Amino acid sequence: MPKKVVVAGNPAIDPTLPKIEIKLSGKSYFLTFNFLALALAQAELRKIGVDCNLLHALDLSSMDALKVVPLLYAGLISHQPKITFEEVMNLVTLRNMGMIFEGIAQAYLASLADPSDEDKDANADPALPVV
């Protein structure tokens, strides 16, 4: 009989990606981007009638109001898997748009870099076995 595999934490979190912290409404949130988070966020958004292409939205040179909330949602969903699109919409204000855009850009750039050994060690989930 095969062994039952147990995954601790959220399997969508890539422990080699740095967590980019942003503070919104007095609370800390962590942003990361990976393909699974983008696909999951896009599927959830389409269920509630938000038509978007998050891979296309990652072209940050053409950031607009219609892209900010879906990208923020996609960046947050890995570390805050129960957050809703409506909650994310309520986090965005004109005053924190610069911080949100900067956090999205930093998290996206971090997702493209090859992780260093230090990143792997610093971001590893101690609950998960090393393989």
C-alpha cells in the first residue's frame, strides 16, 4: 500500500520565492507570484464574472485600474488563501496605489530570478521535510 502524502501549509507557496511584504489598512500581507497562483486567481476571478488574463496583466508597462486588483489578488492568494476578491478590492485606495504597484513589481521580479541558496534556506517551511 502506498504511503499517504501529507503536505503542510499551502502547496501553492514556492518556498524558494521571497515574500514581498506590503502593509495595507494597517495589516501586513505577503505577495508572491508563481504560475499556480496566477492560474488559481484567474479561475476564481472568472467564477465571479471578472474576465481577465493575468499573464497578459503582468506586462506592468501598461498597468491600469482594471489590472491592479486582479494582480494584487493573484499575488496575495498564495500566502492568504482565504482572502476574497472583494476583500482585496477594499484594500486598494488611491493613497496606497504606489505601494501596491511597487509590491506587485517587486514580487513579479523576484519570481523571475533564480533562487540563491540563501533564499532557499531563509524561505523554507520548517514543517516540510527536506528532500
